[in-house]
Amino acid sequence: MNVTTKDRGTTGKSSREARELFRAGTRSTTAGWAPGHAQANLLSVPVDWAYEVLLFCQRNPKPCPVLDVTDAGSWSTLLAPGADLRTDLPGYRVWQHGELVDEPTEVTGHWRGDLVSFLIGCSFTFEAALSEAGVPMRHIEQGRNVSMYTTRRPCRPAGRLHGPMVVSMRPVPPDLLSAAIRESALLPDVHGSPVHCGEPAGLGIADLGRPDFGDPVEAEPGDVPVFWACGVTLQAAVMASRPPFAITHAPGQMFITDARDEQFRVA
Amino acid sequence: MNVTTKDRGTTGKSSREARELFRAGTRSTTAGWAPGHAQANLLSVPVDWAYEVLLFCQRNPKPCPVLDVTDAGSWSTLLAPGADLRTDLPGYRVWQHGELVDEPTEVTGHWRGDLVSFLIGCSFTFEAALSEAGVPMRHIEQGRNVSMYTTRRPCRPAGRLHGPMVVSMRPVPPDLLSAAIRESALLPDVHGSPVHCGEPAGLGIADLGRPDFGDPVEAEPGDVPVFWACGVTLQAAVMASRPPFAITHAPGQMFITDARDEQFRVA
């Protein structure tokens, strides 16, 4: 079933309760869910690709801040003891040679003993801090997934892994731009400060109304489009680099961890 | 030759000039050299250890923030175009099965085509920011290398790689402790905020006067010993984990990069 942000009244849900709902089959963007708990992008690849993925992340820390890496075959993470990475996200994507072959709500049938899983920081984690600073989260207000765009900015490659940077965009009122930048800058492990503010053409984005991932989000008059590096960058690298097999989260349908947002705040 | 910090009047030296002096054989701690330029720890290991080193760094980001990773066999880094990692540090250590076998001023004769080099953030990088905030750098005033200690705090292991966390210590006047914490917190890629302030027993350090690496540094009355995670942690991991071959910098004798300290500041 699909649940919109407006319907679901998730504010009181704990991270564990949210994962249990997703394990039972609920499908939804996780924007606004389990506030205060860090969310994460997922990429699982065969172990012979693990070094290149980790090096790609090191070389592109703004889109790909690594929060945890599992041992090969393991579906457990320190970020949420007891969670199962194969079932506890709302939606997954399964890739073969860079082609999307399945979009299931759990991946136990696709799992392999040689998979290493990477959990990557997500901009949903800084949304609580931005909200507290008074910055409106238009996509949450509108009950939508955040807008994400593939840019023309290439990532620094690592071995066989290459691809463009993907960004998420939030419309920010001009008098709150400085707060939005400051608050996100203090959370460098969840993408940190924006990579670009203002006209989208500088990133090679032709039309804000047609995101490559997620939903279009309506701006208010005067809003500045603000672009943060996005963990879906790894998904774009899978599409461009075509590893024989990979599993990712579905864009906007993240892994909700037990880690608190504040843990990632540097000051 | 050995040069002390007091003698050398290095304030005006550029990062390139410093590297040229070291390439010509000058041996010295790099504390206080080429102010404003980031310094880095070096670890070179055979490529079949590279994933475990990178994962160890990801799992222990405070002691081991990765600034760059070279391709196998390469002695070049983006952090200082034109520099040669085999010759441009003042001192190196060569390790076989965890034993120190040589401590030369260059390692061209030891180099191998399968070596992957890791450049790791160094606390010398935040010393300029601390100095500007009025925090005295006692070791620089005293013409000494910083004091470093092996703690009883274990790092999170990664495959074959394990070992204790190493810390650097600076005595800080109590009215400047808050500035020292704040300034270093804003530089998470060069160890960030301290891991411990005050009594050294909490880290398993018995005697501040007998550091495991570097020089003893004299405190002024009232100074609080402040401990930052230190990149020499990787050297301790080499000693504990015994890879067949490794090259590191000599403690306190860092690689001076062309990167500016400000590049690492998050806000």
C-alpha cells in the first residue's frame, strides 16, 4: 500500500516501529518519519566491488558520507541493532549490469552471501535541524518525496566506479538561506552544506518541475532552490558503471536508523 | 641533520619549499611549518590490505580521517600536485610484519608497485585555528614535537586490522578550553573535537611525562591536558596487526600538503 506523508501521522513513531511497518509491507517515502533519527541510503554490492565503492565514497564525501559498512553477507548494522537490512526499508531496487530488474518491498529472495552493504548519510537527517531553525520543508508540507536531480557534475571515479552527482533540492525563503546553510554545514556526515544555491542551470538541471527521482515540489514566490549532494549518487554510479549485481533503497524510501541526528552534529 | 622548531624560522615557508627541504634531507618535526597548509599522516600498504585499511579508517573516523588515497604504485596525490610521497616527508618508518626495520629520510629504495598510500588528517592542521583563537601551542613554543600516547581504548577492527587509539595531547589553559574544543570541532576531517579532556588515567595513560611518540611537553600551572585522536593510530594498527609490509611517516614528521586549512572547515 502507498501512504502519503499527510495521511500517516508518523511524528510519534519510533525508528523501530517505523521499520516494523516497512517490514510488514508499508511502502512510503520516509521523509518526516521518526523525527530525530538519522536515515540512510543503502547500497549492497558483491565483495569484489566493495573497495571501489568505499574509495568512491571517500573521493566524493559530500554525496556519499559513509555511516556504516557491513561484513560480507551480513544484514545487520551497528546503526540499528536487531534490524534486518533485507526487509526493513519501505522499498528496494535490484540491479543487474546497471539495469533495474525489480523494485520489491523486501529482498530476502535476492540476497547473496557475498554482499557488502554500505549505509550512506541522508539529507532527511538534517531536515529536523532545518525545521527547528524555522526553515519550511515544502515537500513534507505537500506530502511528497523530496525532488532529486542528476547533475552534469561528474564524481571523482574510483576504479570501475564512476557517475554524475545527484542532488536533492529544497525551496528556501531568502531570509532563511543563511540558517539553512549554517545548520546543514554542522552535519557534514549527512551531506553538510549545500553544493549550489540558486539557478539550476549551473548544475545542468533544465527543469525543476521534472525531477529525475522523487516528486516535483512547489516553491513559494521568492524561494531560492537550494541543492544538497544526495546519496542517490551511488545509485547513479550503479546505473553508469554497471556492476553485475547490486541492491539499493528506492529513492526517498530510506533505512531509518536508531542513531540520533545530534550524533552527527560537529558543533 | 636535526633542526628544532625554534631555530628554523619556518613561518614564511611555503608548502612546496618545505617539501623541497625535506626532499634534500632535512629532518624535523613539521609542527609549526608552512602555517595554513594542511599536514597529513602517511600509510602505504600492499594493495591486498587496502580495503581493510580504508574500512578501518571509516570505522574509526576521529583518529583516521582519510584525505586522499592513491592508486596502487602511485606516489602522487591531489593534495600536492608535483610532490613525491617517497621523498617529500622529513622522516619515514619501514615496517615488516609489524616490526620497525628502517627509519630513513626517503623510501625510493623500499618502494613497491603494489603500494596504496593513505593520507590521513593531522592535528597540526588545526593548530593555526587554535592559535588564532588565542590557545597557546606549548610544544611549538618549546621547540618540540607534540606528545602522543597509546591509549587503552581499542579501535573498531576491520578484517585483519586492529589496534588501540593513539592520541595527541596539548596543555590548554582552562579559560581557553571552550575555544579549543569549538575551533577543532569545526575541522572534523583533521580529528575534530577532543576525545578526552583532563585526567589521563581515563585513557589508560600513566605518565604524561613519558609519551609513546613525540616529545614530553611542559604544561603551565592550571593547564588542562586535552587529548585529540591522532593519525599515528594507523601506525599502532600496523604494529598490532603485522601486515607483511608497510611504510609510514615518522611520528610528527608529516607530509605538508598544498591544501589550505580552511578547506577542511565546515562552518
